[in-house]
Amino acid sequence: MINNVRIEGGGNTYIYKIKKENILNILEFILEKLE
């Protein structure tokens, strides 16, 4: 199952098609963006 996730930041919108096994990697990416 693939979920579409939209990450908005810095005036740019990133759209990722994420597989469940990659969610932890994406969460880590988001945390880095928030720092």
C-alpha cells in the first residue's frame, strides 16, 4: 500500500509516495526539516 504524503516547508511542497517500510525514514526526514 502506498500513501501520498505532502510535506510543506520553506515555500516548497514535496510529495512522496511512501511504502509502509519507509515511513520511519520519512519521519526522520521531517524531524530534520523541523530542526
